[in-house]
Amino acid sequence: MMHQRSVFSAVNTALEGIQKYFTSRTASRRSAAHRSAGRFANVSLPEFLEPRLLLTINNSLAQWFDLGPGTSYALPAARPAVQPPNPRTAPYGGAIESAAADPNNPNVLYVGTVNGGIWKTDNATYSTIDGIDNDNDQFIDEFDEVPTWRPLTDFIATPANQFGVVPTLAIQEVAVSPVNSNVIYAGTGSRSSFLDDGGLPVGVYKSTDGGATWTIPTAPSMAPFVFSTSTGIYRQRVNHVVPTTLNGGNVILASTDKVFTNDGQPAQDQQAVNRQGIYRSTDGGATWTGVLVGASPATDLIADPADPNRFYAGFSGFIFLTTDGGVNWTLVGSAQNIRWTSLAQEREAAGTPRSLGNATRIELSIHNSIGNNVIYAGIVTASGGETGPGMERVFYSVNQGTTWQELPPPQTTQIGVVDKTRGAWPLHNGQGDTHFSMVASRTDPNIVFFGGAASVTQSVFANAVTGRHLSANRATGVWEQMDVNAITRSGAHADSRAMVYDAVGIILEVTDGGIYRIRNAENAQTRVWEPLNSGIRSMEVLSVAWDSLSDKMTAGTQDNGTPMQVGNGIIWEDVSTADGSRTRVDNLSFTDRSLRYVSAQFLFGFRRMTFDSQNRLLEEPPVQLLVANGAARTPLNVLDQVSFFTIFELNKLNPARMLLSTDGTKAAAPNRGAVNQGNLYESLDRGDTLTSIGQNIGYVKSIAYGGIQDGTPQLDVAWVGTQYFFQNGPAGLLWLRPPGAQLQQVTSYRGGVPRDIVVDPDDWRRAWIVDDAGKVWQTGNVSGNVSAITFTDVTSNLGAGGLGETDLNTIEIFAGTTAPGDEVLLVGGRTGVFAKELGGLISLWQPYGTGLPRVEVRELEYNRTDDVLLAGTLGRSIWGFGGASRSFGQSPPVIDLNGTAEGTDFTATFDPTTFDPVNAPVYLSDLNMTVSDADSATLTGASVYIRNRPDGIAETLSVGLPQGSPITANFNSTLGLLTLTGIATVAQYREALFNVSYSNVAQAPTLTPRSITFVATDGTSFSSVATATVNIQRRLGTPFFDLNLSGGSDFVSIFMENQQPEPMFPASLTFVDEDSATLQSVTVFIEDQNGSVPTDAESLSADNSGTAIAVNYEPENATLFLTGTDTIENYQTVLKTLSYNNTLDIGAGSVRTIGIVANDGTQSGPPVFTSIQLVPVNDAPVLKTDVSYKLHDLFQHQLDGYGTTAAELLFGADDQPVFDP
């Protein structure tokens, strides 16, 4: 790149006319003697368009498909038939936060899922237990008489906005306008049980056509919910949206209860936190005004059906009332008027004074009927649950909050089957801030229903685990557990989120397992819990594995156990409940069976499930997890704290070997706890026997185990990423066990916590890491000296300022051959999947594939045996497709610029003295140049790229195209990139590339040889790079100097740290100028490796004794000016005294570039660049990372007529479809 200083004014003046020059001239045809291509009369000129680039990733062949699970039964049919699946407790469908019924059509129902968007059904009344032939097929209560659902928000368009906000699938509330049921609102933000992870809040969505299309907020409607302060951009979670009848339905109320940073972390800026509360819109959501905001989160917002102007809001510690449609608010509940005293069964000491001031969450619900208007307030406190937040009290008011009365808790140990040992309110085990629902009965002013997060096991379900729900009657004082009806054999998922009434007066409950209809809620004898989850694919998948023997998937999910695919559809069956942990498959140990590793959290039920090729379960022995100490064997959970989500990994080459991590060694009683941070164990017998290989290494987050080196398997090699908590905070550590060595810390690693690691299948030393800072790192210099490993940041355009993906979770690799550099990296993060082709000319990341919603991807799994790629998402279940390698390019075209057997490159010469772009263009290929493609008669594009352009936009490429050519040419002057597009024959592309020429209109072109690369694509794969080298000659008459009589810029000097300045150049330095005996000036400047100006500690000097030459050094520009008319000989004498000095502590590997330009008063000569190697003395090694990238738009081709839907989905080894839509 040209150094932009005033000394180049003559050159820059020439460059200003480049665009005008090329748009005013045309190149003539080549003569028949020179080229056989003289069939056309004129040339297609390059255009100065937006940057584009041709990559070797074909997104048209990477079409994602929704693979489920859509429904998952709690008990697996694959298991021996001891316990049948129970359709009354299942199917589960994934976490749902809210539900809203169309008040005018009982068949229309909407749900807002935690991280899977908004779903709609148009047959909500369908049921398998209502005694009605819902679908009119002459059969009653068939299995298929269930609501069918469709997603509404998978592909919302991204509007332009000031903060770069993109749509989210994290939905807090979905609400239907009471004025027009086609108008739907949705509050956004994640309340995932997985640490609130998932999509970021973007404000309030709105649809005016029943959910068919949606708009997301832009300025000004975004402003209250996405905003900036002096510390950054912040986003508010909109937990409730309440449309009203006021002003024709244009008055909308909304509440917010948490503020996040722009990368999803809880806000610490108090100015941002203080914006939580109640917002009001009077124009249907176009603009919003804060009417009750502050530091306290608004945890609930409800309308009173008795009065269209009356609304209540619950805050942490307060209850407010408005009677004028939300304009003004009055405090009606606080620590002053809502008080109680702790009971003996509670966590607080008996008799402890308590009040609303202890509340962390308040849930509100209203009963309204003639003569009755009762508001209930369920109060969650930090100590109200068994181990954490839970409901501690319920109060109610019959006079709009003027006075409050306590609803007494159960007074006996058992009320029905209520287990009082959990506390006074046996509703929560500690998750009350997330899992709490409450609704007042519509028909009885004395009854209120509650849902929590404590689970209960009942024999009537054959030991199935269901949720805990209570009903209370304030008139009789009777409390009842609602779960598990022995008569109807029905219950719901353990984690409740909300209860509402549908259009016909039946309670709907949404949970972490989906949505349920509670028929006859008030009647214990006839109450039925009816799941409505058929087809809602909103599971939060944390881990996914593919079994290539039976072509089946297994997933570890948040709160929905471990679903396993049984048939070929989206109905799956759970093999473990609660939180599914990591799942892996061993397809190598046996040819006739596979081993699937599954468990719940804390490795509960950790076992190897053995399946045959027909997906039949053969056995499922537990993984023993016995720690070996000599001859002794001790259970792992006796010695160590097992992780909630345990990271283990099977060896890639021998999956009988396993690495498994823990949270640390247990201390002796009574201290308990862990005495260190994280241990790592190895097993050689499938996890039955463990040996410690790493103690106190940090909490393990990622493992890559087993690899190849020079064609030889290295079974014991392992990369391990951990998080270690130091006194000043957490940090990411990286560990390596090289072949035949012990686990060692890689001290040169400077990235964040490694979330995932992948290695080159052909060389374990080439590894890539994604960290919790959104960075991608590539290893280098991996040898026996672990401390010498280097790391290169290859994040490039992936993060902020580029594609905007700053939260990465997973990384995968595709390697087409054993050659390094032919790999494609895939990463998954908060907004999807991205790919980077490592062998590209300007290798940038790009969104990978088509058809995948903008959803967080937790794990990518590529199965090389079946060529299947899977993505486990946090909220939209699993997506994937077969034939993945086709999208990475196979059977590529070949470009041979010289047309001989000796390589594919070509060398040309550019002489500015004789150059004529019309009559003597500089072509970049030989007369025998060829283009070929073994499996395609057509090509779809090509690119020609000037890789080094020291003269900037003065250097251009042109192409001659015949009249009527199907090929279009565009030249980007910023990048130096010529792109050819259009479907044409191989011969037509050969003709076009044959006629590409190089031009340089700089007054004094830099003499560095140019490297110009050619790539072509057939729409499926891309050619290897062919390179044309252009040697640049000096324009006669321009001042020129040769540093060592061999070309000018091939001289390197050395500067030792702490040395005295010494002359840089040898006595052989000479000047040449054919038409002048004098010079007017010489400018010398310093650049570092990235082209920037170095520090003031560096300087240049020269001795001008006995000459008329003035010497002036400007430290702010790191530039030395020699000025004054004098002879070439005197300038040469002064230059031979040029010295460089550096007073800094020099780091290893530092290099400085010295640029020199001479001017004879008429014109400037070409800049000559040389280098200085800076050598440190007694310095520790310093990691140098090249993070200099060019950001360009991505250039993508699609095959014309390929079809908008793929002909195949997932195919196994027997070529039978795994999933049939």
C-alpha cells in the first residue's frame, strides 16, 4: 500500500484521473498475430462498484432443514416394554414463556417460546379426549386430533437501524389486541433456564395480519428498549405487553425487568439499569414514553377487566395502580402495608419480620365477576424456595389495593399430597424468579391456581416426574396439589412459566416442556392436563450427536432431558429426564452396533446405550466412573464434585478412550465443597475406570481428543480449554497433552475462555479455538516446546464491525484432502452459523447456508462417514442436511496460465515507458493458456485479484469481452478485484480470462513485482489459485537509487537493542537519473509491519556536512526530509550516512520498513522500500499476532435452475432418507 505523505503529491495527482481515464477510453482488439481472439470489436470496461469476492463456499448447496425434535415423549418406546409412553404427561415441545388466545376465535392460539420465536395454531380446540370428531374423518379422539403449529418469526427481515439490531427468536410475551384480533404484539428478550442465554432483546414486535408478517422496532420505537449511554449500547427485556381498548386500541402498555449489555451480559451501568419499569404508547407502538421507571424491575403488568382504564404493575418490592390508562400511577403495596412473620418450616428463622420489601418478584392476577373484584399477589423472595427464590406468601385485596389480606399457608404437614417439608409454600425448589405462574379462577372469586418449579414423582405415572401445582381456596382455607390425577393419569412439565385462560374459559399453562390445557381445573376428580405440543419445535439443544450406523440423532436439552430419534420424523422419545447433558456416539468400536452416551445433569443416569443398525436397544449398562488408585477403585462422586453439565469427549480415533472433567476434588466433612478448580480424568475402557491426568486445571469447557500427525495416529494427544477463577477474576486457560507427554499449560495463549476446540483431521497441531470473547484463534509453531506455540486471531470480519457475531459457542471443520489450507471452518454463535475457507485469497467469514433461522447455535456436529452436518440450537431444536461436502467445493475447475506441464503460473513485464493500454496492453497469460473442468461444461464466475498494490488505484485490470457475451465484468478499484459472473461455457471463460490485462498509470510505479491471482468456479467448487507475476520496470527519466546494485529494495539492515546509531546503507548505494544531474529533495520515512507510524522513540538522522542539503526530522510523522538543490553525488553521500535509532525495549520479531523517494524538481522517482530487523537483547519472547484484515463484502454464486428446495435431506450409508418432510 502506498505511504500517504505529501512527498507523493505528484503521484497522487496522477491517480486522481484514473476513473476518468478508464471511462473515457476503450481498448482495441488484439491483433490476430498476437492472439486468436480478435473476433470482437470493442471491450467491456471495468466498473467501479462495491467490493465483492469469490469464495469457495457454495451456500446454494447448504440448505438447512428443521429436523426436530418437535415432540418428545417422556418414556422411550425404544426401551424394553416395561413402561409404556404416557401421552398425558407428554409430548414435550420445548420452553414456552407465554400464550395468547384470539378472543374472537377459539381455534386461534399463539405462543411465545423462550428462544424459538412465535408459533400459531388454527385448530387449538382439537383434542384426543373431548369425545368429538374434530377433523371430520369419522373417527373420534384419534391420535392425530391435536393442534398443529407453525412458526411465524423464523425469517423476519432486518431493517436498517442505528444500533445494528437484528431480529430475535427470544419471546417474553405475546398479546392479542382486544380491538382487532389480527393485531399481535410481542415483547422480546430471553428468560432461558440456561442462564438467560439466547436471543437479545430488540423491543416490541408488531403484526397487523395475524402473525403472517412482523415489523421489529426501528427509531424511534426502539429507543426506550434499545439505547446507548456513555458506557455502551443496552437492551431491555420486555417481559409484558398489554394492548388496551383505549384510543381505538392504540394505547399499549409494556414493562421491562432486566437490562443487558449489547453482548448479552447483565448491565452494570446504573444509568442503564434505572430505565426499567413501565412504558406507554399512544400510537400502536410507534413511539413509547416511560411512565414509571427506575432501578426496580417491573415483574408483572396486568389489566383489570372491570375497568378499561385500570391496570396493576408488580415490581421488586412494590405494587402500583393506575386508573387513567397508565398515565399516572399510585403506590398501593409496599413494605409498609404488606407484612408477615416467618413460620417454623421456612428458611428464615421462625418469627422473623418479613414484608413486601423482601420481594424479588411479584405475580398478579385478578378475578372479576358481578360483586367481586379480587386481585391476588404472589410474592417471591430470595429465600422463599427450598434452595433459593420461591413463593413465600400470597396476599389479596378486594378493594383495588386499599387494604391487603394474607392468604394463610397450609397449616398441616400434608394437604392432600402437598409435601410441607420443602417449606411453608411447597412450590419452588429455588427457581421462583423464572418459574412461577398464577391465575385467579374466572368462575370462583375464592380460588387461585399456582405453578412452580419443584417436581414430584408419582406411582400413578410409573415414576414419571411432573411439575408442582397448587390451588388455594381462601374461603375454606383448603390447599390442594393439582399435579398427577390418579383417575385421569395426567400431569404437566415440572417448570411452569405462565397461566392464562383461552377463549372458551379453559386454563392454558406454558412450561419449559411446552403448553398444556387444564380441563376442569377446579374439580380434582375430573381435572385433566392435556399437552398441546404436537409439532412445536422450540427445544433448547445443548448437545447433538449422529449415529452413522442407524442414521439417528440424539440430543441433550435444557429441561427436556435427552430426546432420541426413533423413527424418521420429528417425534422423538426421551431416554432421560430433567436437563440432558452432553451426548456422544461411538461408531468405531463395533461394526454391528453403536454406543450412545447419555445422562442427565450431574451425570445422573450416565450410561452407554447399545443399539443395532435397526435402532433397536440391546443393552444400556451404566458407566461405572471408578477412579483408580493402585488396585483400589473409588466412585468418582465420592472424590469429586461432578459438574452440572459435565464435559466429556470420546477419542476421535479410538472412542473406547474418554476424557471426563469434574468441578474439583471434594473436601472432607464438614467443609464439603471443592478444594480445587477442576480435574481431568482419562479412561481407556469407556468410562468405567478413570485415571487422573490433570488436577486444579480450571473448570473444563472444551476438549479435543486424539489426532493424526504425519499420517500416524496419536491417541493420547489432547487440547483442553478451561476457566480458572483467580483473585482478580476469571480467565481462560489452554492446556495441551502432546504425544507421549503430560498435560501442560500453554502459557502463550492470550484468548478468552475456550468454549470449543477443533483440530485438523490430518494434523492435530493445527487447531482452532473459539473463546467467550467471540474470537477465533489458530495455533502455530506447535512442537515439543509447548510454551513456543503461537496463536493467530482469525476472527477477521466475523465480529463487531463485520457480520456482528460476537458470541461464539462451537466450531467444526471440513477437510477435503490431507493438504493443509484446504479446510473450511464452521462456527456457531448467537445469530447462526458462519463459514471461512482457509485457502481463500482474501478469506473472510460469511453466513453459511440458507434456511436456518437467526437462532443461537450451541453445537455443530459434522459426521464425515455420512457427510451429515447438524446444528443444535438454543430454542429451535436441531437443523441439518446431508451431502454437506458438496457446499465446500469438489471437482474444481483448473486454470493454467502458461498452458504447459510446468505449473500453472505466468510471468509478464510492465514497462511504464512504453506502456500503451490500447495498442500494447500487458496480458497476464500465455498464448497456450487453458481453462478446464472435469465434471462441468459451464462455469458461473471467476475472479482476478491484484494481491499487492503499492500504487493503489493507479493499478487496474481490464478484460476484453466479445459482443453478446453471457459474462459480465466488474472491477472494484478499492480492492483491485476483477469479478466475472454469468453462466457460460468453459471455453467462453477461457476467452475472457485470456484477455485480462494489467495497467498502472502511476507517474513512477513502485518496482515491487506484482502478484495477480486467478480463481474460477463452476457453482459447486472452486479452482486452485493460478498466479501471474508482473515485473515492474522503472520509467526512464525518473530519479532512482539502488541500495546494493541488485534492484534497490532487497537490502536488509540490522539494529541491535541499545546499540549506537550506525549508517544503514552500504557504500554501493547509487543514484541514477537520465535527464537531470541534480536532485531537489529526498524523503525517508519509517513504517512498522502494519503500515502505521511508529513511536517517538524511533528516529532517523543523516550528516549533511559539505553540502547544500538541509536535514529535518519530523518525529510526529517519523519522516526525514532532505531538501535543497544539489548534485546527485552529494545526495548520495548524505544518504550513505543515514542512521536509525530506537530507545525502546524491543520485542522479538520486530521489523521496520524504510521508504525512500527522490524528486529532481520535475518528477518523483518510484518509492524504494527496505527493511530493518530489530534484534532484542535479553528479552522474553513476545507473542506477535497478525490481526490485519481487509473487510470486503462476500461474493456468492448460485447455480441457475438448481431448485429452491433440495432433492435430499439427511442420507445415511444406505442412501435412505433419515427425515421425510
